[in-house]
Amino acid sequence: MSRFAHVIEQSDPMLFAVAVLIAVVGATTSIRLFHRTLSTFGSQRAGWQFLAGITLGTSAWCTAFIGRAAVDAHGLPFDPQVAFYALALAVAASGLGLILAASRRIPLAPELGGLGLGLGAAASQMIGAGQGLHGLLPPASAAEAASLTAAVAAAVIGLSAAARLRPPKAFILGAVALVVSMIVFQFRSLGAPPAAAAGLAPEHVSIVVVVVAMAAVLVIGAGLATVVIDGRHRSETIRELRRLTLCDPLTGLSNRAAFNERIAADLVAADAAGDMLAVVCVDLDHFKEINDLRGHAAGDAALRKVGERLAAVTDAGAFAARIGGDEFMLLKRYRDPAMLAVFLDRLGATLAAPEVIDGFETSLAASVGVARFPLDGRDGETLVANADLAMYRAKASGRRRHCFYETRMDEAVRARRRLAGDLRTALDRSQFELRYQVQAAVSTSDVKGYEVLLRWRHPQLGYVPPSEFIPIAEETGLILPIGEWVLRRACAEAAKWQKPHRIAVNLSPVQFAHFDLPRLVHQVLLDTGLAPERLELEITESAIIADTGRALHILRQIKALGVTIAMDDFGTGYSSLETLRSFPFDKIKLDRSFMSEIGTSPQSRAIIRAVLSLGRSLSIPVLAEGVETEEQFDFLKTEGCDEAQGFLLGRPVPLEELFISVPNPEGAKIMRLSDYLRSGTAGQTRGG
Ligand code: C2E
Ligand code: CA
Ligand code: CA
């Protein structure tokens, strides 16, 4: 019979199981504690190192002690002093080994640490077994040498795995290796002679074993409890942090990041299940008013209320998020379109109810746009953009109903937005050009000046008419740099002409509302050297109506520079006599819509006569726009109109063509004008 079988036969399986249990729990806990030392610094790290060292050392010693008791229950050598040294050495070796293993500076630190730990623990076991108190002896047998080597190797592998792998591999492999290291050493006594030291009496063995086991439970338990509490605390912190990063603090709804995560997941799920997904964009109608008129606290309160209402309509298959400002997004999965209709009705109803905020009845009405997967788009970005477009249409329709995305209608908006994007770079890319249209005296056909008209040469679309891009430029504020460019360019060109013709530059109401305008005009005149009286600015009545007092103040400042001011498009807007009376305009430009009706509409003729006599009585000259036929021209002459402008006299042309290819109309009067232009200006008025 082999010695191994003999040992097995002699040993106490219960005690052996206890030893293994202590090894398993101790190793698992120590590895976890060790792992925390890897990710902490300073005193925290020292604390974790201390706990790890104590736990590992104690469990190694207890495993050895109880293991020995299991193997040799009848003559367990026990000397309290020896036991204390062995324990102290085990804890010290564990502590130092783990500290070394966690070092961030030494190469191969985990392996070196494992080596130190293994050797120290082996020494401790040999002391404990009464073999080495008076100097360590070399291994007494081949079995002892083999188990020693195996134990040290396992310790090296254990710490290496724990330090180099990621959890959970680091935990599992590290713990298994340490358990092996602690247990394999028990087999070294297989070839050893029976212990010679004084043994414990068998009746005392069980008492000592129980005490040792209890000590192990206390120490390992403390380490384990710390690991558990720390783990729970950390996962709570992480959960809280995650909640904070995905939550909108004001309304408690999800935020944009959470919405993006959710829509991606919902699209995948809806696609797999064959469901549809509605992406619903909700934008408050009166938020700006609430904010501006009643303060930010009221604005916040309104947003919170909307958040509550949206949360109330989001049932199982729905999701609500605030993605910025007063914009909310909802997601609703559905199979039957009737389900979506019910959902949208509920949404509409909940938003329609007024709310009392700070004692004021406040409307939380919102515009709602809906895009549906897969009908209106297959990816989140497209669906959100389309829901947004539909929302804008709902807002524009002003009926506080939801709008579904409709390719045809919303593409127009999309095209407009694309145009706005292109407009942003048009100035830098030199895509703007100027055209000049002649303005002439009606009685003599003398050239009086030129109106400057802007053209945008779009790289793909060709020439985009100003009626399309000027409103976009006004909406986006781009009209400010563009308008300045027009003014500067036109003045610079005109300053080079030999004949001091006047130029008329259009001003947008947006530019007009800009407080710097008088300074800008002054600066441009200085920079270009154009005489102020050669510059006329054309403004429409809408520029003045918004804030008459301020507008008139600015106009006076500009006029003080010597620049003249024309009232453009007269007869279309308010055409209020009050405006004409409150400011000394230098010219009234009669809108071109009246011209086309001269032949057919007596009313138009009457209005033209009225405006002409109004101009006479106020001593303001009148210019008629849009003169296309000689009949119109004759009428103006008969009625005593001062100036005219229109295709009959000349189309808007680039500067190069202005003096070369003048129009060649048949009528005699116009012939005089073109004669004048051809003969009088071709050589003279070109810049030199
Ligand atoms: P507007 O100031 O009323 O300019 C006169 C418009 O009438 C020009 O259109 C001109 O081409 C057109 N026109 C001239 N003669 C005739 C005619 O006999 N018959 C007809 N049917 N039309 C005629 P355009 O160049 O397309 O400009 C349209 C509008 O865009 C301008 O109306 C003006 O409000 C705006 N605009 C043009 N350039 C500028 C600019 O540099 N700045 C600003 N703010 N607005 C500009
Ligand atoms: Ca004009
Ligand atoms: Ca006009």
C-alpha cells in the first residue's frame, strides 16, 4: 500500500474539508482584495494591501494548521510560540508578496511577488510543522521538494493571473491557483517521518482546531464583508452615475444620450418583431414667450409640467425624452396604426389642457411631428430629421395638431435648409455677383443712376433668384455680412466711374435693425472714397414699422452723412401716410405691380396718379418700377412721373455689359436713352 493511501486512510475527512473550505474562501477573498489594490492609490491602497495580506496569510496558516490536524490527528505537534512565528511569517510573506505583486514600477512584479509569497508561505508551513524553527532544512524527500515547487509555482501563477487578467478570469484563475498552492503543500509530509515534537493530546486537538477555524472565520469574514460592501457601494455609485448621465435633471425624463441609445435598440427590436416605430417630435409653441415675459423660473416650471404630462402618456411600449430646450422626443412601438392614433390623441389631449403656473394660466400647447419606421426612414437619424420637419409643418399650420412626415411637403423645407447651408459659404467662395439696372429721368431720358441687385451663382443650381435666398439670409442673419459686401463692392465700383451716377443699394429690414448701420455706411464711404450724395439706400416700409422711433433715429443719422434714402415698393405694404410724413424720404419708389395693370385697371391708374400727386405735395420725387412697355412709359410721362426703371430702359446687367450692350428698343423716346447710353457713356463712364 502506498504511503499516500496510508495517509488518506489515517486522515480525518471532515477536518480536511474544513481546511479546503478555508483555503477556497480565503483565496477568493484575498484575490478580490488584491485586485482592489491595483486600482487604488495612497492610503486607500495601503488599506486594501493590509486587508489582503492579513486575509491571505491567515487563511494560508489556518489551512496548513487544520490540514495537518486532518492528516495527523493523533499527534499534532503544537507549540504556541512556534505557531505564532509561523502565523506572523505567513502574514508578512503574504503582505509583502502582494505589495510587490501590485507594484507599478518593477518589471514582472506579479511573478516576483508570487515567488516571494510562495517561498514565505512554504517557510511558514515548515516552521509550523516543527521542521524549521532552528534554521530551514533542505527538503527531506522528493515528495517534499515536488510539493514545495508546485506550491510556489501555483502562487506565481495565481498572482500573475490576478494582476494581468481582467475580471472575472483574474478572480477565478487567481483564486484556483492560490487554493492549489495552499493545499498541495499538505502532501509534503507524505514522505516525512512522524513529527518528533511534543504533540497535543487528541482531546485537545479538536478544541485548538475549533479555535483556529473560528479565528479564520473572523479574519476572512472581515475581508469578505469589506469586499462585498465595497462592491455594492461601487455598483450603486456606477448605477447612480449612469442614471445621472442619461437623465434630464429638470424634468426627470431621459436625455438626448438616453434617447439615442433607446431609438437604436427600439429600431432593432421593431425590425426583428415586424413592428412599426413612431418617432414623435414635440416642440412647445409658447415657450419663448413664457421664458421672456415671465422669467426662467416659470419657463422651467412649464418644462417640468410638460415632462410630467409626457411621462403620464408613456405606457409600456413608449418612451419620452427631453432632448434640449423646449424640444421633446417620444418613441412609440405599435403594430396597428389605430394604436398610434390613440396614442397621438392622448398626447394631444394632455398637452392641450392649460396649466396654472405662478397664478397665471399658461398654455403648454405644442407642435407635434411624427415620422414612422419603416415608412419614413429606416435609421434613427433620418427618422428624427423627418419628425423634426413634420413638426415644423405642424407649427407653421398653427392648428396644434400633429403632422405626419410627407416626403413632398417636407422636402421643400429640406431644400430650403440645404440652401441655407450653402448660403453660409457663398460669400467665402465668391459666389455673389452684382447687377446694375438703370434708373432714368422720364422727361429727358437722362440716366440718373443704377439700382444694385444681388445675384447668387450656386455651383449646382445656377442662379438662385434673390426672392428665394434673401429671405433665408434674413432668417439666418447672413444678410448682415452679405449686405455689407454688396454695399462695399457697389460703392467701390461706382467710385471708379467717371460720370458721377448715383447707385441705389437695397437694405434689408434685418440690416436696418442692426445698430451699427450708420457707422458701417460711414466707414464704407470713407474706405471707398465714394461721395455720399452718390449713394442712395432703398428701404421698405417694413423696416420702419417694427420700431418706428428707433428706425427714424437711424435714418436721420444716415441722412446726416449726406446719403439719400428711398422708400422702396411703395403701395404694397402699409403705405401709411404717417411713415411718409414722419421722415423726409428723398424718393418714393412706386411698386412694379401697378405698372402691369396700367392698361387694364382704372384703379391702378388712379393709384399711380394719387401717389404722384402725394409726392408732389410732399416734395418727394417718385420713381416708377417695372416699366416694361412704351405705353406705360408714355402714361408716366403724361402724369408727370419723375423717374422710371424697368426692362424697357434696361435689364439688370453686370458692370461689364452696362456700357457696351444697352437695350435696343424700337420706341423713339427709348432710342434717345439708348443713344445716350451708347454714345455718351461707352468711353466716358468706364472706370479708369
Ligand atoms: P426690388 O428692390 O424691388 O428690386 C427690383 C426687382 O425688380 C429686381 O428683381 C429687378 O430685376 C426687377 N425688375 C426690374 N425691372 C423689371 C421689370 O420691368 N419687370 C419686372 N417684372 N421686374 C423688374 P430681383 O433682382 O430679382 O430682386 C428681387 C428683390 O430682391 C429686390 O426687389 C430686393 O428686394 C431684393 N434684393 C436684390 N438685391 C438685394 C440686395 O443686395 N440686398 C437686399 N437686401 N435685397 C436685395
Ligand atoms: Ca429696390
Ligand atoms: Ca422695389
